[in-house]
Amino acid sequence: MKRRSLNRFFSASPLLVTAALLAGCAGGPDYVKCPELTAPEEGAEAFMRIDETGEIVNARLNGVRAKCEQVGEDGVSMDVSVGLKVKRFSGEDMQGGVAQINIVGLIAEGDKVVSSPPPVRYKAGFAKGERMMYPVVDYKVTVKQGQRLILSLLPGL
């Protein structure tokens, strides 16, 4: 009788160990409310040229999504996904090419800009005949409590 209860215990042990390990892995990052994120009207649209042909393309902000995590005592790490709409203007014989889109993020506190991390340079590659694309650019920055992030496209002309 004693042997049977020991066998049951040992046969259930791997299941208990697996459950304990999985429970330890269940915890994920602790997300917090993101600081204010804005884009001025003047920076929501920019024009640039395709490198190979010199053709002008239009880039616009097409939505922003952010996830934020607490970092240290007063920092917030922001993982920002910036949606873009990039459009060519020519109507015929659209050759392939690459347009570089520059996105800058300014960190502001009140009315004062406190830092300006280097811009993100995204290269949008157009295939031959492709007129429009909707890429998503990832941007990561850490701000302090009470600060805000201002996103803007930089013109390339």
C-alpha cells in the first residue's frame, strides 16, 4: 500500500514540476500608461526624392501605436510603431527605386525641447510599377515622467 502511494507521487512529480516552471514563465512585462505623444501638422507630411530617378514622393504619418514600460524610478521606455503612407506622383513608367524617409523624435518638457535623439532613417523601396506603400517603422526611446514625445517627418527636398 505504501509503495502504491509513492508510485503515484513520483508519477505526478514531473507534471507538478512542469506546471511550476510554466507558472514562472507566465509573467510578462508590466506596461504603464504612455506619456503624451504628438505630431505637429507641419511634420505629418514630407516630400522626398527617389534616389535613382529623382522622382518626388509624398510620405505621411498614417497612425502611431506605442507600448510603454517603466524603467527605473522615473523613466518610461516607449516602443513606438509609426505607420506611413508613401505615394508616388508619376502616372506612367514607374521605375524601381529607393526613397529615404527621416523620422525625428523630440523629447519636450513643457514648452522646452530637452533632447533630440538622432533621426530614424527608413529606406522605402519601390518595385517597378508600384505606386503606393504602407510601411511601419519602429522607434524606441526612453523619456522621463512629465515629458512628452513629438514625432515629425523631415523633408528630403
